[in-house]
Amino acid sequence: MTTLRKTIIAAAVGSLLVGGGLSAYGAETGSASRSEHPEILELAVENDQYAAPDLPPTGTSVGDLYVYSGWLLKDGRRVGQGGGSCQVIQVDGAKITTQCLLTARLERGSLTVQSLWVTGESPLDMAITGGTGAYRDAQGTVRVWDIATPNERMRAEITHPVTR
């Protein structure tokens, strides 16, 4: 597996998996409305499975796909699972841009995120685009640091619109 592909997969898995533990570790408690204090979670990633179909021409090119799965860790314990894919959408020399779509399976529903990512950029910010169950109205961002290293970490800030 090339270093570039490892970097892309680690970024995408890390970004996705941050949502995996939210059902168990959301910071929102008390009687305040859900929109006043976002759920905050900082987690680590354990990459699991990875595939990188290389469409012609050989080497990194538009349309290549990186598919992955992994585990979300809180204090060394697995608290969620997720996966997704990143597709190369532009190649400009060493600057590779991918469109990443990710889903985390959570205890109380699923969470989806997406972003464009240029290889080597850190941190990576991803938009929370929605979810199901307790996260059906989720909004916010996921930020990932130290992509493709043993110290990869992320922070999710999830908000929910106030319903009256």
C-alpha cells in the first residue's frame, strides 16, 4: 500500500470514526437545550480493513477509490465502528484531492460526514451531514489531526437544532 493511500485512508477513517462513540460519550448533559452546548468527543482511530482499486491509468488518477473500515477508541476501548470511501476527483502533480463520504454506526443511530481533502493537509475538517436515530438532525464538524500516524486523533462537535 502506498504512503499516499495510507494517508488518505487514515484521514477518512479517523474522520468517520469520531462519530462512532458519540452515543456513549456525548458531553451534553443537564437540562440546557441541545443547541446551547454541543456534544464534544475526542477519540483515537484503529484502522481495520482497506482496499484501493486502481482504475486505469496505473497510478493515482481521477476515479481511483479508497475504501476502508475501522474502530473508534476512547481510553483504549472500542466504542464504535464505521467506514466509507474517498474518491480521487483531481490530480495536480503531487496535490491529490479526494471527496470523502463516511458513515459511523453508533449505539443510538448512525452519523454521516463528508469533505474534500487534499493529501497532506492537517488538520482536516469535515461537515456532519446528518444521521439516523438520535443523530437524525445532527449538524457540526469533525476535525482530524496527525493523519496516518499512530497518534491520529479527532474532535467532534455535534449540535442539534432546537425544536419547539
